Amino acid sequence: MAAATPSAVPGAQSGRPGARAWFVLALLCFVYVLNFLDRQLLSILAKPIQDELGVTDGQLGLISGLYFAMFYCILAIPVGWLADRTNRVRVLSLACALWSAATAACGFAQNYPQLATARMMVGVGEAGGVPPSYAIISDYFRPGTRGTALGLFNLGPPIGSALGVAFGASVAAAYSWRDAFIWVGVIGVVTALIVWFFVREPKKGGLDEPVEAVEEAVQTLAAPEPAPGFMATCRMYFSNPVLRGMALASGATQFVTYALMNFATLFLMREKGMTLQEIALWYALLLGVSVSLGIFGSGWLIDRLSRRYKTAYAYLPAVGLIVAAPFFAGFVWASDWRVALLFLSVPMALNYFYLSPAVTLVQEEVRPNQRVLAGALLLLVMNLIGLGLGPTFLGAASDFFRASHPDNSLQMAFYCLLPFYGLAIVMFLGLARKIRLQSQKEVVS
């Protein structure tokens, strides 16, 4: 059989990603913006919610951390398994509609139990958001471009957080915190409909086929390989020391990042003296710029460094955290909010040097029909540790220090996060060794 061009294989693309791929990436990134905006709106509006509903720091930590993560992390696994076997775009669209409706319901809560229930439903919906998106993007962008594409996609959290701060704080200052939840929910439902009608489901693994192996590709198209079983994929993931190590190291990092993100606004307002209007401008600007630079920069770097040094997947996050830790301490120590924000700009960027490498490594290491579930397993470990325990720990620590430090209990609690920087650094350095050993074994075999 004569050699064929890549376009002879349906689902494959030649050259750079086309316009449709960039359109899909932009739309999925916007969905991720809404995902994180919905998730962070509670922490952004913590002060007015506390004033009206009488919620404590510990209760805020539970509903933004453990209670939310229980649904978000655990349900992501069966949703990922389902998406690997069905239409990933449809799963994403339905999930977006559900979490958006639940966000709007937060605006109608009259007490803490109602607010907690609505936040749990947000977690149920968001369980179907990120893992399908990872896999869809990986089937629109070929290897060697996925780090950049996933880095752009992962701009969703900083953009969503920045917009949440600017929009939520502005609406709360001008109208009510309830209106912010309702309007964000309405926008999300409309976006879910756009995804449903305008995003095409790509062929699973269409860009992973070797150009030379046209006969094998044709056979694969004629008789698609069935997706591995649920338990088989779970065993593969957790028996792989590199995948397991990346999830645990990233979880230790997220312990810091989620604790910081969920209480930074309350800390800056209550103990640093910022107003809602100042939060809406200065903190939103810092959040959007710094975290975006960190996530996109690490994605760009990993595409270039990993071609020669696979250990870059671990060393890049480790170096970022080593530099970030003293600046984080300066942020907590500073008495003036302007100085605090200057210090915070550095860890807000470097804390996120783990995300693009983690996602890219997992998507590259597993088979195409395991990508959604593998991405869900990565998020399960990361978010159970980081999202589930980080805010919960910080809120409980603040309540603990309230008796002895009534005016700066959150400051004392934030200092308790510094040891977790050290833990994450050690874990990433250990991961680099695992990657090196695995690469040596692959060369020998």
C-alpha cells in the first residue's frame, strides 16, 4: 500500500492546529473560567455572607473545602469513566448547566444549611467539567503542542478568579452578594447550550496515530479498540509511580494554593484593611495577571524543556515553589495591604508552575481512551488533598487562633502553611528521581 498523508486518516491533522481547534480551546477555556468563577465566588463574597448569615471561618472552610471536594472529587471518577465511553462534549455541557443552576441557587440561600447544600450541588456539576475538557483538547492538539494548549486552557482558574473578584465584589458593593451568584449562574446555563450545539466531538486518539502506520490506523477505524475497564485504568494509574507521584506532589501544592485562594480576600479585607472596591480592582488585577503568567509560562516551558529533559515535569514546579515560599511569608507578614500585594504577586505566579506540567504528563502517559478517567484520577488525588483539606485546615486554624489572636487569627493560620511548601518541594524532587528511573527502564527495554 502506498504511503498516505496524515489527512488520509480521519481525525488527524497536518501542520499546526486549525481554526476549529483554537475555537474549541477558547470556548472550553471560557467554560473553565465559569467553573472556577462559580467555585471562587463564595470566598470572594465571604465577608458580606458572614455579615448576613453569621457564618464562621471554620464553616466557610468546610463548604468551600471538604464538603465541596467530597462531591467534586469522588463523582469525577464515574463521570470520567462515562465520558471515555460516550460523548465527552455532551457530558461537559450537561455538567456546566448543572453547576451553573446550583450557583444561582446559592443566591437564594437563607441560612448556612441551604448555602452548604447549594455548594455541594455546584461540586456535583463541576465534577464533569475539567476531565472531559482535558481529553477533548488532547484530541484537537497533537503531541508537542498540548503543553501550550493545556497551559492556555488552564488560564481558566486565574481568569475566572480575577473576574470573580472584580465582578463579585463590584456587584456586592453596588447591589447584593446574592445578585452576583444569580447572574453568574444564568451566564453559565447559556454557555452550556453553546457548547452543546457548537463543539464537535473529536476522534479519540486521532492525532496520536503514526503517519507511517496507515494500515494499522485503517484497521483501528474499522474496529475501534474498546476502552479499558474502570478498574483496569485505576490499577494502571496508581501502579505507575510517576503518575501517582505527580498526583500526590500536586496535591501537596494545592493544599497551599486552595487555602490561599479561599481565604485571601477575607484576609486582605479583615486584617489588611482593603475595601470591596479596592479588592475589585487591585486584587483582581494581581490575581489575573500573576496566575495567568505562571500557568501559561509553565506550559510554554514544559513543551520546550520536556523534549530533552523529561524530569522537567518535576523540577519546574519544585524550583517555582522554592522561589515562592519566602515571598509568601512576606505577604503574610506585611502590615500594609499594598506591600502585601507586592509580595503576593510572586507566589501567585510560581505556586501554579505545577499545573500545566501535571496535566500534560498525565495526558501524554496514558492511552487516548483512558485520558478522561486518568485526568479525573489526577484531579481526585489533587483536589481531595488540596481543595478538600487546604481551606478546611486554614479555616479551622483561624478559629483555633481566634482566642489568643483575635485581631490576626488568619495571619497566624497562614503562617501554618509554610511547612507545606517544604513538603511539596521534597515530593517534586522525589518525583524527578522516579521519572529518571522510569526513563532509564524504557531505554533498556
